[in-house]
Amino acid sequence: MDTAKSALARAAERFDIPGEALGQTRITITGERRLFIEKHRGILEYGRELISVNCGRKILAVYGTKLDLVSMTSEELLITGEITRIEFQ
């Protein structure tokens, strides 16, 4: 199954098909205070200075101060606060 997924990912890249069409996580950052995540797979850690989100193959770590999880559904998250760094782990 991983071979099929990687072949599909390579084909999507070659034909410039957006990753979200393949079910990949989409991250939208607005300025330094708002981060919207679509197709996440859950919150792993939640605090005022760090929020970790399962994005499937990677973990997205959002660092900052006064971080707040404003809204969350089974597929979407909205994080606000003073975002200082975003890192894939």
C-alpha cells in the first residue's frame, strides 16, 4: 500500500496536483497570529507555548506564546496566538 501511495504522490507532483487532493494535510498561515490546519489526525500536545498536531507522516509543532485552539473539528483546527516557529518532526 505504501508503494501505491508513493506512486500516487509522485504522479501528483509530476502533474502538479495539489496534495490535499490526495488527502494530505493543508496548512494556511495568516501573518504571525493565525494558523489553519485541514485534514489533521489529532492533537498530540496542547499548551500555551506549544501545540503538536498529528499530520499523518509528520508531526507539526507550533511554537509561540499565548497559543489558543480556537476551533476544532474532526478534520480542521484553528490556532491563534503569537506564533514564533513552526516545525515538522
